[in-house]
Amino acid sequence: MTGPTFRFAPSPNGELHLGHAFSALLNRDLAKIQDGRLLLRIEDIDLTRCTPEYEASIRADLRWLGIAWEEPVRRQSEHFSEYEQALARLVREELVYPAFMSRGEIRAHIAAQPEGGRNWPRDPDGAPLYPGLDRMLGGRERRRRMEAGQPFAWRLDVGGALARVGRPLSWREYQDDGLTQVGAVDADPEAWGDVILARREIPTSYHLSVVVDDALQGVTHVVRGRDLYHATAIQRLLQELLGLPSLHYRHHRLLLDPDGRKLSKSLRATGLAALRSDGKTPDDVRRLAGL
């Protein structure tokens, strides 16, 4: 029987910090305990911010921590065609639609609502939900705008997608040991509204690429930060729509700065390269991370 497969999937848009080390080490520890595999995936669909230099520093930091992974490493920027295939399926099944409203138009629409839009619904991250006006455009008008080169994003018709699934969704959440199941967590994709799955210039998004990657790589256990807990609802919906397997999830605690905020790549004091140059050892990092 094949053991579980874990993955650590950083974006090379900055240097790793103590919070990344906590997540990477936790994935490595759980894979070792369960006689499983550990994969490294480079999530670099943001071609403007992600660089080879940051990727090289990520690899160097992980090696310094004593973390080994299976080769080859999957780099998302090399697999746009696979994400395009998944998107094309959703387009054919009319589960996504081209949305043409700009950020400014969205803000203006919301501001024009009663009380200046102060009561407009917001997603779990606090951003206003997309109004969904473009969902009502007819096919001829959509084609006209697209052929005219008007900028757009492909948005998931969450209501239509849930109707297609036809049943409530949930995921399996595990405790800190990664072995004991807490139970089924109800997924609420509607809390996010009609999320963006791709743009005209980039044929994917975080949500779409991560579910495709996890399935193609045979990932079984996703261990990541609590900040992505609610995002799992959208990913569960996409897994159902694309016929992909449901996974085991554990959303671990976040490491915070002295002001109680989530650690940022801009905070040099917690960067692994800075800690290493200050004479800290991998054991020191484990202790600082609370492992």
C-alpha cells in the first residue's frame, strides 16, 4: 500500500521566513511519521513577481533546514496548458463566464448601493463580493466584447456550479498531529461569490492550478496555514466539478509578529536567510517555530 503524499508549495516572490519553515518542517515530519512522500512545488503563476533568484533561495533554505524532496520539482509556469484544459472543460459546461467589469467599475457599483455599499457582502478575506452583473450577459454580447479585445476574467458561476453538484460539500480536517480526524467540515463556496479562475493573459488562478496540481501529483494530504482554511471550500467545489479526488486537510496555526499579524516576506527579522546569517541553526529554527 502506497503511503500518503504531502507537498510544500511556496511562491518564489520573496524569501522564506519562519512561518514557511514551520509549514515545510511540519509537512516533512508528518510525511516521515506516515512513511509518505514529500513533494516540492513552485507556485509561480505570477510571472511579474516570481523570479528564479527567489526560487534558488527557497531551495537553499530548505536544504539548510535538512528537508529533502522528490524530483522533479513541479513548476506551475511550465504547465499552463494543463490548466487551460481544465478551464476549457468548465467553459464548455457553462460553469464559468467572462466578466468584464474593471476594479474601478466594481467599486463604483458597490458605492452606488444604499449606505454607500457599507453593507455589501464580503468574502472570508474581507473583500467585497463580485456583483455578478456579467453573468446575465447573452452569448452574442459576450462574444462581441471578447472579439473586440475587451479585458475580462473567467469567473466561476458558484450558484450554477453548486446546482450542478447537487449536494452539500465538505472536507476532512485533521488535528495538529495530522493523524486524528476532527471530522467533516461543511464547505461554503458561496461565501466567496463568483471567484476568478483565470484571466485572458494568464489561463489559471491559485484555486484552479492548485486543485489540478494536487490531482496530477497524487497529493493526498494538504498541510498548510490557517489563512487558507476557508479557501478549501472553493477548491472542494472545483474538485467535484473536474472529477478530482477529495483530499485530507490540516490547517495549522500561523506564526505571528509582535503586533499579532501574520508573518510577511517583507519582515527581514524572521527571514531564514537572515536567521542563518545571524548564526541560528536548523534546531534553533525548530525551537523558534514551536516544533
